[in-house]
Amino acid sequence: MNPTPSNNPKENNQTKATTPPPPRTWSQWWKDTTHFWSHILDLREGLDRKGTVDKIKKNIETKGANVWLLICAILIASIGLDVNSPAVIIGAMLISPLMSPILGIGLSIGINDQTTLVASLKHFAIAILVSLVTSSLYFLITPLGTLTSEMAGRINPTILDVLVAIAGGTAGIVALSRKELINAIPGVAIATALLPPLCVTGFGIANWNLEITFGSFYLFFLNSTFVSLATFVVVRFLGYPMKKYMNAKERRRNSLFVAAFAFLLIIPSFVKLTQILSELREKQQLTQFIENTFNNDKHQALRWDLNKTDSTNTLKIVLVGDYIPPDSLPQYKKALEDYEVQNCQLEIVQLEEPPPDFDKKTAEIKAVLLDYIETSKQTQTKKDEEIAILQQQIINIRKDSIPFLSLQRELKILFPELERFSIAHIPQADFDQSVDSINVLMLDWDKEDLTEEVQTEKETQLKDWLQAKLDLNQLEIVHF
């Protein structure tokens, strides 16, 4: 029996309230979900199109304070690269004004503003020139100037750098497009790393290294291009008003040109990333081969190196542990082939030698050391003899030398009647005997107040005094 409806309105309302709502369909669920996320991801909320254009145009020019800020930033970044200091490099990127003309290029293409595009390209070129001159001059005069790990990491760009530049450029233009300014530009400058590659290019120019120069500048140009490209895409997506009207055909042609240029630019980065991934996979395979083959209870690999040449590669492993005889090496070479390492030779350096070889090598080393010690002794004896001869020559030279000036002062005091004198070693020959040398003293007296007897007495005193002073065995006196 069906229940009879009540005539009480209050009871009827209670019955209606307890009736469950109809189930939601998939279309309603999808509509609500997309509406929620579109509201969450809506970039147009808080958008300031006119303010964005004004802010970018205002900071495009590289002149005045911007130039000096750029020079200081380049110097700081060059020093950071030179001393391998990431903190110093980050500080330089924070003060760099290099982002503004790059954002200006993307904005001007997006709104078809040729005047702003020309100005952005002009000041972008000025910024590059100032940066290269500053960094090149620094690396020409720095006392360090060696390739550091911070520099080496900015020579080989890959597609990952492209992704960073795209994300950084997007973050930059999104931050600038808000009515309430979001301070994300310094972070964008650090993430996209525009400044350090330019400094490394200056290092390459200063050292005439084309590989470093072109590799680092390609990274800078790649980052700059994709920051501009990200700005262009966001500006178009947010519907910024065109400065100059473009019809659909012209707009499509410009978009195709930008896409083709970007595609051609990233091709080398794809190639480089492929090479890096190939080298990484090769390194992982070699590491696994060494771990599985040599690192066990009998052996231990101290280190290993892969030496690459144009024709072949050589894996050199330094081992400690039990000695591996030469006839066992082919099985290790065969094991290396199973790890899919192409065109690679195996070279094993063992620190342990078999006892016979070890004793033989020890004896050879001992013989070489003994021979070296004996040769060193002979050399030292010869040097000692030469030193003794030289010392004797010095003594003879000192002995033959006469301190004439000091004698002159003393003789004038002791013998005031002496007018002049001369003393020398002169050769003497008697024709019947060998040539000898004698000491001769020549004197000239003031004879007015000096008798012959007094002169003879004074000459005797002078002779005895000089012989004692100069340690002379004999001394002949003659007169002028």
C-alpha cells in the first residue's frame, strides 16, 4: 500500500528535503575541474599590459649607470670564475642589467614594435661589446688565468640549458607583467646564467682559444635567444596590443620565422646532449665492469682512466692484490666486450709483481742506486778539489794584493819626510837562473832637512815595518 500524502505542509517539506540530489555526470565533473584549474592558472589576473611595456622600455638602454653596473658585474663574475667561487659569480649576476634588452627583444617582436626592436638589438650589442672588452682585459692582466671548473662548465651547452632559458624567460616576463611587481628578475638572471658565459668568452679571446670562445658564446646566445622567445610567446598568449597592425598572413610568416630560427639554434645543443648522454652511459658501463670484475677479495681497483684518441680508446686500470699473469689478460678483455663498450683496449697496471720478477727488479733498482751513489761521491770529491784550488787562488790573490791607499795614509803619518813612494811585485831574471819575482819599494825623500845617515835609518825602519805589515820575506829599496 502506498502512503497517503499528508495534508500538513510542514511534513511535505521534510519529505522533499531528504530526497538525494541526482548524480553528477562526467561532463559536469570535467567542466567543474577545468573551471577550477583555469581559475588557478589564469595569468590574466593582475595583468598590467601597459605597465609591462613601459617597464621594459625604460630599462632597455645600456648607458650611464647601466654601463657601469655591467662593467662591475663583469669584473666580479670574471674574478669569481678565475678563483672558482660560485658565490662571487652569483653576486655578479644579481647586479647585472643584461636581462632588460633581451626581454625587450622578445616584447618588441611579440607586439610588432620595430622601434623598440631596433633599440633593444642596438643596446644588446653594446652590452655584449662592453662585456667582452672588460672580461678580455681582465684575463689578459690577471696573474691566475687558468681554466677552472666553473669556466669548463660553461663551454658545452646542451638542450637542458635551453629548457632553463625558456623557464627563466617565462618567469621573467610573467613577473614583470603584474600590477604588483614580483621580484623574480634577479632569480631569473641567476638561473639563466647570461653573464658567466660572456666572461668565459673573454677568457677564450684573451688566451686565443677558439673552442672556448665559440662554445661559451654559443651558450650565451642560446640562453639569450630562448629568454626572448619565451617572452615573445607569453606576450602573444596574453594578448598584448600590437604596436603596428599585422594581417594573418604576415603574423603566420613571422611566427614560422621565429620557430625555424629557434629550431636551427637548438640543433647543436641536441647533438651535444646526445654526446654527453653517450659518454655518461659509457662511464656507467665501465664502472660496472670494474666493480664486477676487479673489486673483490683478490683485487681492488685504485683508479681508472679512459684515454681517448681518434683511432681507439684505452681503459687503464691500476690494481692492487693478487698478481694477474699475462696469459689471463685475454679473458678480462673478453669480459670488457660484454659490456658493449665499443673500440676499447684494456691496460692493467699491477702494483704487485711475482716474486722472481720482483727480486730481479729490486736488484736492478739497487744496482742503479749504488751506481748513482758512487757517481755522486766522485762528483762531490771533484767539486771539493776544485773548491780547494779556488780557495788557494783567493789566498794568493789576497796575498799579492797591496792595500795601497791605507799604506799611503799610514806612511804619511809615520814618515812625514817621505815625498812619494811606490811598491810592486816585479819579475826578475839573472839569465843563469829561472825567472822569479821580487818586491820593490821605491822612495823619494825630502833631502833638505834630512841627512844621509837619518835617511838610511828611516829606510831601515820603513823596510822592517812594511815587511811585518805585508808579510813579505824580502823587500828591495830603490830611489826615484
